[in-house]
Amino acid sequence: MPEPSSRYRLIAEASTAGLLFVLSPLAGYFLGKWLGEAVGLGRIAAYAGALLGLVSAFVNLLRLVGRATR
């Protein structure tokens, strides 16, 4: 059983998971959109950026679950 201070830290980290699933794809989309316009790739770069943002959110979620189960 984790100590109370680590339990609160885990709760704080878990509460950010919802923000990660919203902000990561949005940031990836707009960064990809900017890069696509600068390089001339069009919207495919924006969609690829959003997909990379979503993948990074899942990776962070898996890391959080791994820390929680230890």
C-alpha cells in the first residue's frame, strides 16, 4: 500500500490524464498544420500531428497505470 503522500501524487497525476487526451492531439494538430503550411504538405501533416498527439497521450496513460500498479 502506497504512502499517503505518494497516493495524493498519484491522484494528481491521474487527474491530468483527461487533459492529456484533449491537449496532446490539439497541440499536435496545430503544430502539424503550421508545419504543413510551411513545408507545403497540406492537411496531412495536421492529421499526422493529431495522431502523434493521441499516441503520446496513450503512452503517458500506460506509464501512469504502470506507476499505479507498483
